[in-house]
Amino acid sequence: MALSRKLVQQRSSVFGSRSMSWWRSVEPAPKDPILGVTEAFLADPSPDKVNVGVGAYRDDNGKPVVLQCVREAERRIAGNLNMEYLPMGGSVKMVEETLKLAYGENSEHIKDNRIAAVQALSGTGACRLFADFQKRFRPESQIYIPVPTWANHHNIWRDAHVPQKTFHYYHPETKGLDFAGLVDDIKNAPNGSFFLLHACAHNPTGVDPSEEQWKEISKLIKEKGHFPFFDMAYQGFASGDPERDAKAIRIFLEDGHLIGIAQSYAKNMGLYGQRVGCLSVLCEDEKQAVAVKSQLQMLARPMYSNPPVHGALVVSTILGDQELKTLWLKEVKGMADRIIGMRTALRENLEKVGSPLSWEHVTNQIGMFCYSGMTPEQVDRLTNEFHIYMTRNGRISMAGVTTGNVGYLANAIHEVTKST
Ligand SMILES: Cc1ncc(COP(=O)(O)O)c(C=O)c1O
């Protein structure tokens, strides 16, 4: 009896250890630098705490916002929606409206059916689908990524097994664009390289090229035969006007480039969790566009089969109705204007508390983020001493700044930067 119990124990430990060994080599993944900030913020019991980490819009009370146009679209949709699958390429209507925003209402390229476009899982999904497409059809290619960039760009192209190179973008001393470095890198890259460009409101720096600089960049990229891929996650958030924020893309189109674009409705429609976006690739002709679209669908099929329906219907309801579209444009402008107002308020408050440093870049930079120039150690002090949460690269999400916390924030920034 005693012997058989021992045998059972031995057996179970053998089986147990065998089954446990499957994942024994798995180490915990490093925390995501952006999402980890929110976790730490939520765990902090301090009543003074401020979250300027995550790139999601907040109203002047620090609360998440659902746009009125979205509420109204949802009201119209309610009860009329069945739960059938969308086609692999997603909602045709949503994609049609989305292309107009990027390529222009009267785009010849749209009329000529030269654009291969599919609904994507927001901007991230659009970038990932493109990276996989790039790997499948240009397996020898690399991607040139700006320094710095949204951290997830590195993960996306890494997981798609596309080798990465970087190009100069931000100049830490001027806290502006390193145009000379950027131009050199475009010139020195092997002909026919892929370049990842932020169409507007560059994340994390808030630094965009001027119109003249975009023209120059477009010309050089054309001369070198590079492929420009635009990530446009913030259309409308830079200037308050989606049309104006598409300017860089329009310059490239005028210059006759073939381009790719990732579009997202996370920020400009506040549809973060709905995961609505679009990937488009401008082709030489309709026949090529049909082929490219079919291959994009082929990539989507084994990953997620087809995209979610609700957010796409919200978008197509808003953009397909003049009254709702006008309301949306007004609300986008409202969000952008509040952020612009907070930039001015932050700079004024820093000057008021007597900071001797220059904070001009706070108002020069645009979009959701201010790349403050603070060091990781200064950010640590903000968090540890003042309960202010942000990424260690010194990026302040201006969307988290409010009339109520801007004074506190400015004072804390002054405290941690005054000895530099
Ligand atoms: C530059 C950039 N691209 C893409 C995205 C993707 O966002 P989403 O997948 O939520 O559309 C973000 C979000 O922060 C971003 O900043």
C-alpha cells in the first residue's frame, strides 16, 4: 500500500514536471513603456496624481470623451445592426470615406481605382499589415524609422521580421527638426528603401516638417526611388483641420509617388477601443490595386479573418452624413484647440513660477505631445515626489493637462529642472 502510494507520487511528479517544463523557459515580458505608466498611475492613491503619460484625449476635467457625433451615430445605428461578418477587407463604405480624408475628396487616384485599401485594426493593425505585406513581397527590404518614434513602430516591424534602420529626425538642442540630418539620411540610404514618416503631429516629439521641408523631403525621396509609408494616427489633431493635416500626403501625391498610408480613428474620433482604421497602398493602376488588395486580405485572413463591425459603422455613419460630418469637424477642432490652449497655459505657468529655461518648444510643437527635454531622472523625480506620471523620455501628453492641474504641473517641472 505504502509502496503503491510512493509509485503514484513518483509518477505524478514525472508527469507534473514534464507538463510544467513546456513554459519553464518563459520569462515575464518587459512592461510596455507607455501602458506601464497608466498601471502605475492607477495604483497611486495620492489625490494630487496627474497622468500625462497615455496618448488619449481628456476633457478639461481630465475625463475621457465620447464625441457627440459618435453618440448620435450610435443612436442611429442602434437596432439596425445585424452581427454578420464584414468582408475580409472590412466595410467598403468606411474605407471609401477614409480614403477621401487622406487622398482628398476629389482625388484622381480614388476615381481611377488605383488604391488598394482594407479596413484595419486601427493604426497599429494597419502598420502591422503593411509590415507583413512588405516582408512578403519585398523580403530583401528594410524600413527606415525616425529617431525617436512611437515605440511600438519598432515592435511592429521587428515582429514582421523586417530589418530596421533609423534616420535622424529630432534635434535635442533645438528641440526641433534635424532637417540636415534627415536629408543626409535620405540621400545615403540605398535607392529604393522604405521610409516610415509620421504624416502629422509626430509622436513623441510634436515636431513636424514645415510645408517647404516636406516638399524637399518628397523631392529627395522621389530622386532616390524610396517608398514613403505614412503613419497618420493624428489627422486633425495637429491643426484642428483634417484637410490641413493631410498636407504632407498631398505633396507626395502631387509629386507622383506611390505611397502607403496607415489611418486611425482612435484619436480623431475618440474610437480608441473600437479599433477602426485603414491601410491603403497607392498602386500604378487598377489591375495592380486589385492584386495588392487581394494579398492584403490574404494576410488578414489567418490573423483575424475579418475586422470588427461596430466602429466601422460608426465611422461610415458619421462621414456619410453631412450634418454629422460637420459636427465631427467641429469636435476635432475643439479637441485640438483645447490642447493648443494648454500648451500656452503650461508655458505661461512655467514662466510665471520663474523657470529660467526656455519653454518656447512647448508652444512650437504640435499635436498631442510635448517632448519636454526632461531627462529620465527628472521624470523619475516628477513621479516619486509629485505623483506626475509620464514616459521616461520626457514626453508630456498635453491631452492630460487641464486648467485644474497645469499650475501644479508647471511648478513640479520647475522644481525638477531648476538645477540644470
Ligand atoms: C504614431 C502612432 N501611430 C499609430 C498609433 C496607433 O494607435 P491605434 O492603434 O490606437 O490607432 C499611435 C497611437 O498612439 C501612434 O502614436
